[in-house]
Amino acid sequence: MEQTLILIKPDAIEKRLTGVILSRLEALGLDIAGAKVVCATEALLREHYANLKGTAFVDGVVKFMMGDYNHLPDHRLYAFVLRGENAIARVRAALGATNPEKADPWTLRGQFGCIKEGVMQNAVHASGSPQDAAREIALWFKPEEVLK
Ligand code: TYD
């Protein structure tokens, strides 16, 4: 059984889309194995997005993930571990392409994402591979916070 890390991003939190996104992912037959509110630090986000280091857009992405472009009172993100057969690929398919303007219109990013000030506000993160999922779950959750 695969596990994948989901982050509800500030644009989706601001628009009160957390329940909609979660219900779409739960409807894939996936279980919630971990759930928490996280007030993310810049250091945590830079670690999470280590693959983007050196790109022109990483600073904008980190600022966005800290809520700088949205109207939130804090730096909150909602983090989930979802699990099920082939969870990583199935969740990524439900999200659609990284660029919300290119994502199929029926996907979560196609429906709810946008680009503002050059930063993709694409509503939700999900791990891209089993290696990424293991790394990201260990970064955002303590072992005892995730169901065995
Ligand atoms: P990435 O890990 O490549 O994509 P994904 O989230 O689909 O796994 O990029 C991380 C985030 O960075 C992405 O969700 C949106 C943002 N981003 C941009 O703002 N501009 C870009 O050109 C790219 C590739 C990503």
C-alpha cells in the first residue's frame, strides 16, 4: 500500500476548498493516515522544495507557501498522509499538471488553480514518486503521527 504527502496550499485554504479537495481524494478510495495543521517555516519549505533550489521561481514559491500572496492570519498549511493502492499516481492524476493554466479543466489544479505575480497558485501539493513521498512524509510528520 502506497502513502503520499498532501499539502493544502494557502490559495485553497483562503478559498475554503480544503473539504472539497479532501473529499475528491477520499473518493478515490484513499484513507487518511495522518492529518495536521502546520505553521510552516521558511526553512521547512526550502527543505521541502530542495529540488527547486537555484531556479528563478523558488523564492516566489516559498513566499506563496508562507501565505504572503493570500489573506491568511498566519503561515498555516494543512498536511495529510493519504494511503491506498497506487496512491501516488492516482492522486497526481486527480491534481492535474503543475501549471494550472495547462491542467485539464476537470482536475483539482485545473479547476481551482491560477497564476498570480508569476507564481503558480495550484491549490494542492502531492508527492511525485515513492522516493519523494518517503522523504516528504518524514519531513512533515513524526513517525507516531502516521497510522501504521
Ligand atoms: P514542481 O515540484 O516542479 O511541481 P509539482 O508541484 O507539480 O510537483 O514545482 C513545485 C511548485 O513550484 C509547483 O507546484 C508550482 C511552483 N512552480 C512555479 O511557480 N513555476 C514553475 O515554473 C514551476 C515548474 C513550478
